[in-house]
Amino acid sequence: MGQLEPSPTMVVPVCSLVLSAGAAASLGAGDAVGFLSDAAEDIFVIAWLLGWVLLVWAAILGGGYAVLLSLRGPSRRPVSRMEAVLGATSLGITAVVLVTHPLWGTGSALGG
């Protein structure tokens, strides 16, 4: 019989949630600053890049954690409600940020 691996901790979904909220805040701040002057454009570009870096890491952590939770189900290991809620919330915020700040088109780095 294989050895059971330890259950994941709450650190991963909390980190993913913090990263996705930070990405939303960074991209929102970049939109609020705009790009009409040189100084504002520098801040906008930094905020936009930081937001996308945070969003990519949030998606990696949240997606990986969702896969891990889905693999725990068939093995009959219990999944706590808090783990599922934090993971779903993180993926939900990530999805909303992806929809509202696409890489191209309206809402992208064009200051939409």
C-alpha cells in the first residue's frame, strides 16, 4: 500500500487569494493613474506589470490547488469547507480580474 501524503495546508489558498486581490488592486490603481503624462505613464506601466505578475502566480497557485483538491476527492480524504471556499474565492477573483483586464483590447495596457 502506498503511503498517504500529508493534506495541503491553508497557506496555498490564502496566498493565492492574497495574490489575486493584490493583482486586482494593482491593475485598478494603474487604471486610476492613467497614462496621460510621462510620470503617470511610468507608474501605470509598473502597476500593470506588477498586476499581471501577481495574477499569473495567483492562477498557478489557485489552479494547482484546485487540481490537488479534486484529486483528494476520489481518494476519500476529507476536504474541509474552508479549503474549498478559499480556493473557489481565489479562482473567482482571478477570473474576474482576467475578464476586466484582458491582455489586449479594452481594459488592457492601453489605459482602457
